[in-house]
Amino acid sequence: MKGPYSDCLQMYFKGRFPVNQFIGRAYLCQGQLHTPLSTDNLVRNDEGCIILSYILRVFILGFYVLYYFLIYNASVLYWQFVRPYLKPGFRCYLVPSLSQIVKALNQTDEPDSEWRAELMINLLECLLDASKLKEAKEFSSTAAAFIKENVPDKYSQIFCLMEEGKLIEVECLECEYEIQKFGPKIVTYTKGVVEAQLKLIKNLEVTLQHAVQLGDPYVIQVVCTTQWNLCLPLLQQNLHQHVRKPLIAVADVLEEIDSMLILLRCQLHMEIARIEEDEDRIEIAVQHLQKAIHLDNSGQYQEHLRLNFNRLSLYAMLYKSPERLEDQALMMIEQAKRGKEKNNVRQKRSLLVNAGLALAPDSFQVVLDSENEAKVSSGKSQSQVSYLCAKAQHHVKSVDKVDGHLKHLKKENDKERIRLWANLAKVARTQEVWDVCRTACRFCLLYDDTLFRRATKPKKTQKKKASITMMDDDQGDGLPGELLLPAKSFSFERDLLRILAEIRFINAEATIHLLRLQGIELNDHTVPTEDESKHPSEYVLDFPESDLEWKAYSLWIDYLSQYAMENFLRAAEIGEELNEAWIVHNAVVYILNYNRHLITSGRQREIIAYLQTLLGAIKTVGHTGSTVTLLMLCNAVARGLILCWIPKPKRTEEKRLCICEFALNVTSGTIPNETVPVAVKQQIIATWVKVKQLNQQQIGHKLWTEEESSDEAQNPIVRILVGLEMYSCTGLGLMDFTVPALSQLVKLALECSWSDSLVELQTLTRLTYFAYVLHDYEIVMTCSQRILQSHILSYLSLFRPDNTARQEMLSTAACIQGKSIMENLTGQKHLRIAASKAFAQSARYAGEAGNYSLVMFAARHFWNACLPLLGFPHDREQFKEPTEIILKNIMKAESENKQVRIANK
């Protein structure tokens, strides 16, 4: 077959041929005649490569841009020619020709980037096979840059070829990238997120083994650093046991190579010691602390390590009592903390009380007895109010003794004592020894009041006088006249402030526990109770405000609420000072949760000052990861501010509006991974619309005016919710909104994709109601049918915690549907029957919800609907089944109501 082709080519080349694309094609054909079948005949194969290289050189030097496609075709044919060479020991022969191919494609700017990347990777392999390491290093930089930008999927391949460690580095980067994709979800600690993190950590354990086999210290340290970063979010007390093995592996490997990452190694051993301690492996924990102490060259953790080492060493001591009172207290706290579950509460309480007595022998027992009712004397009077008054006075008098405690102590070991009191409070809290917890908190927080708060001065004063400022290394130079504390001292001070913030939270919760023992919720006020010994069982004593004993007791209850709130607020203040958002966010969550009964009953005004302070703090530290918390806080603040306007609006106050608009802007500016639930948006939107009404400001026809436009305004769900609230605010005796057409809102609602089915159900139910008020029969039927049909399709999904609310809304929608049908009968009997069935359906949903009043409401409408037809036997037969449904659900709702009443008693 070769003969004729070869003869034809020879005839072509002997003739006078024009310089055009056909000469290029002839060269390609000639190259194909020399296609190698194996690597046995190197001379013949080399000849083919030389010919093709020559062809490409001719293309580059003499051809026009029009013929660039020939260069691409030549590279494809070349690749077919040289396949036999693509194995170790033979790739080196391809370096000259493949270099020319890659260069030609680069010069013509070939658009097929994937093909160019493939050839580049193979050229790098050829250079390595030829041991041309210098050329390979130079070329790899160019190739890596091109592939990273144009063909990132092949990026790992080129790194794999570069001098194996680079591939391991890429694996580390990929792990960190996967973690970054979680965004704010990583702090939610949901099961799925934690499991995904642990999977990445496990994969990186294998990568670390490969790095150790490679033997490159730099690569090993890269993997170890990445693994540490992956483990950091899981160092919570309830999760850190899952990362014990990978952390030990990292610490051991870094020790083996004598890594200079001294700080990292120190931190690793500190965390491993903490994990081992929690698992009661005390001796191993002590060993890791010793290693951490040895590595802490800068002394950054000196005090922390010393205290922990001393604490565990004391606990490990057998049959020997330490001499120092602080050490005695520490030993007893550890014994109570690590006591077996079978040990009774009295034994643990005794240890905790003795620890407190060791720390404050002069006053601990006195303060502890503030809650001992046996110490309360109500005098000659045996009345209940006298006893309550005496109890309040005894408590106030006893806790005052704590103030003189620090006067008898030297200030040498203040920091140690802060930690000891804090540990005592935390262990007592865990063991639910509440009186010891409250007492320990008071002693611990003395140091906050005397050492830290006293040092904090108003900003104006600080400008006038020189001050001692504690700064991080990254905060730059201090202002003139300021003394900068050493970094290690500052780090320890920050640690102490975090501890004090934690104790503030514990103290506030413990105080709320004390309030509940008195039958009072946080920020509620006392109500006179029954005295069954002197009065009838249903008679409630009515103490006048002038009764001094009752007033004293009431003031004490109010003081406890104020004291708890101030502790929450001080914790937030510490978080703001440290610029640690998690502390501030926790304070917000605590206050919102413990004051839920006030917020739901519209009493936000009573705590508005606290809420405003928290809002200022969270604005300072930021809200990333806690947008929902911020919105709930904004809504509570705004509601608290506008309540005093209703029903008669006062002068315009833009502050209320600003808070709502700030919150709405937050929802539109949140990072993509942080989703704000629709239900939360709904609350702030409702408040914003009400503020607009009270300020007598209209909302534009498109629901947002030019000034109010934002990305959030383009959200159809937001527009629906705004429109609904505008309808809700109309007809209340205040300014009426110019509302959008209800049909527009219905169209948007039916077309929307709702992320919260409960909000969708609520929205459609409200639209049904407004349509009924406007006598729009068509919209009533459209919305109600959509509601009830959706319910049938997702019936199984109704068995959830919010099932009662869903059933009540379904009942309402069915009832409105029936009422609307009744108003549009026009004498048609079949419509009356349809209405009666709707009322029966309404009763059934209400019965499922256990709502007796809704059942009876539906039953009355059902009776009125079917009454005109009951005189006819045929018609009466049609009402048998609906009647049975209604009777069944009346009994069901009544039964559930009785159970609730019994439970409440």
C-alpha cells in the first residue's frame, strides 16, 4: 500500500508546487508514511518525528493565519505517531519534537485549551524522563499557570508530576475549600455538618500517612496545619472526643520531625490534655501538659498551663492533703466533678461547700445561708406576708457580706482564685447544687466588679488621662501616654474575661432558678397568694401597696430580676470589649428566651432599655452567623418602642423605623449560605408596616417606593407579606394604606415557591379571609381550594410539632369557604349542600387541633346551612355523614380540653 502513496508524494515534491495549504497536507501525508508501529526501530521512528517537526516549523515560519488549523491537525497526527513512545525510558526521545508542537500551538493561540494542557502535561513527563530537571522546573511553572486558569480540572495532575508533595498540598487545599463551603452552617453543629467535617478529617489522616512516607518535613507540616484547622471547630466539649485520634497523630508526627511549629505543637498538647482529662485519663493528660509547658517558649500560656498542671497533679495525689487553702479547694472541686454517678448529691454537695469554705472561710457560709429558710425569723407575726418579707430581708442582708471578702486577701493570687470560684460555680451548676452555684458566682464576680469594671472608664475620661490599654499584636502602636501590656499578659486577661462572661451567664440562669422557686418568671411581678389556713380556699389575699412587708418582698423579687438581667448585660459588655461576637449573641439568645413570656404578651416595653443596649452591642461586633437572632432582637425592640403609640400615635419618631429598615437591609445583605427563614422575615415586615402606618407614611403601589427599593424588595414573597400586612392595618382607625390589588397578591402567592409550608398556609388563609371581607367570591374559592387540596396531597407531612396551628388554619379556610358559598347561593340547593360539607370539614380540622371554640363555630354554621333542607327525607339523608363528623369532633375537642384543664391543675 505504501508504494503508490509514496510515488505520488515524490511526484508532487519534484514538481513546481505553489506555497499553500496543500504543501502542508503533503507533508502530513509523508509523515503518516513513517508512522511507527513499535519502539524497536528507533532510527525509523526518529525520522518520522523529524519530518513532522520540520512540517510544523514550515507552518510557523511561512503560513498565513488562515492555515492555523493545519497545525492543530498536525498535532493530532503527531500524537497518533508517537503513542509507542509514551512509556518510561522512551519519552525522552519526544522532547525535541513535542516541544516544537507545544510551542507552535502556543504561538497560534490554539483555542482548544484542554488539548494544549494534555500535551503540556506529557511534555513535562518527557522532560522528567530525560532527567532534564532544570527545564522541567521552568516549564512546569508556565504550564501550571496556564492549566490553573484554563483547565483547572487537570491542575492536580500537573502538581502530581511536580518534584509528589505538591499533590498532597492540593489535597489539603481541597479539604480547606470543602470546609469553607459550609459557611456559617459550620457553627450550627448540625449532625450532617459535623459528620461531613469528620469525614474530611478522616481523609486527611490518610493524607498525613502519605506525607510521612514521602519524608518531606515541609509537606508534613502543611498537612498537620490543615488537620489542626479542620479540628478546631470540633473542640467543643461534647464533640472533641471524635478528634482525639487525629490530634494525637499530628502531635506525634510533629514531634518526630522536631518541627519548629512550636506554638501549634503547644496548642495541640493543651487540647489533647483537655480531651484526656474529660475521659478521666489523668496521667496521660498530665504528660501532655508537661509537653505543652516545655514547648511554651514565649510564656503565652504559662499561667494557664501552670494552673491546669497543678490542678491535675493535686487530683492525682492519693492520701495526702495539700497545705494551701487554694489547693485544698481545688482538690475538693475536682473530686466533686469526677465523682461517680452513684455518689449521692449530699456527698457532692458537702465537697462543694467545703471547697467554698476553704476559699472564703470568713463569709462563704453566711452568704450560702441567705437561702436557708431555717435561718429566717418572721418575728412574732405568723402571717405569710411577714415570712416572705423576713425571707427577703435575710437574703439581702446575707449576700451583702460578700462585699468585704476581698479586703482580707492579698492580691497575689487573684487570677487563680477567679478560676477556682468559676470552677466551683460551674461544677455546682452541673451537679444542680443551685445555692452553692449562686454563692460561688457572687464571690467570683467580685473580681469583675473590682478589677475589671473599675479599670473601664468612659471614653471621654480615657482621652483626658493616660490609661493602661490591653491590645492584640495586630492592633498596631498604642496612643501616646498609653502603657501596652505584654502579649502573654493580655492573652491571659482576655481568657479571664471570657471566664467571667461565662459566670455571668451561669449566675443569671441560677438567679432565674431562684425566682422560679418563688413561683415567679423573670421580670414578672409578685401577686398575692392564697393563705388557706385563715381564709377560704378560693379567697385571694389583697395586700395594699401601702403594706410595707409586702412591698419589701415585691422589691426583692424585682431586684432579683434586675440582677439577672444585669448579669446578662454585663456578659454582652464583655463580649463587646473583647470583640467576640459569640458572647454577645449568647446574651441576646438568653434574654430573648427567658423573656419570651413578656414578648409574646406584648410587654417588650418593660425591658426595652436592655434590648436597645443589646442591639447596640450586636451592631458593634457584627451578626455573621446569627442573622435570625438579630432580626428577632430588632423586632422585639421595634415592637417595644411602638407599643406606646397605640391606639393614639404620638409625634413621628424615625428611630423606630430605622430599626426595622436596618433589619430588612440585613436580610437582603446576608451572605448566600446564611438563609433567613421566611417566618422570621414575616415578623420584622409586620412591624415595619405598622411603623409606617404610625408614621403616616404610605408604601408605594409596587409595595416599595423609589427610596425603599432594594434587592429584598424584588423578592415576591416579601412583596406578598408586605401587602398582607398593609391589608391587616387597614380599618383600625389609623392611617389607611393605599393597598395593592388583592388579585395581584393572590397571583404572586400561587406562583411563588415557598420554603416554609406553614407560612404559605398562613398566607393563603389570610388572603382567603381578606377576599371574603371584600366579597370576592372567586378569590375565596381559589385560595381555599388551593389550601385544602394541598393539605390532601401532603397529609402525612402534617404530623409535626406545628400540626395544631396547621389544623386551625385549615379549619378557618374551610369555614370561610363555606360562609362565602352561603352568601352566593342564589337559591341553588347543591351549593347549600357544598357549604355544609365545607363546615363539616372545618369542624374535623378543628377537632384534630383540639380547638373546641372553632369546632362549635363550624357546627353553628353547619346547622344554619342545612336547617332549611331538614324537612325533606331525601335531603336529610345527605347530612347524616357530615353531622356524625361534627358530633365526633365536638366530643374529641371537649375531651382534649378536659385533659388540658386537668394537667394545668
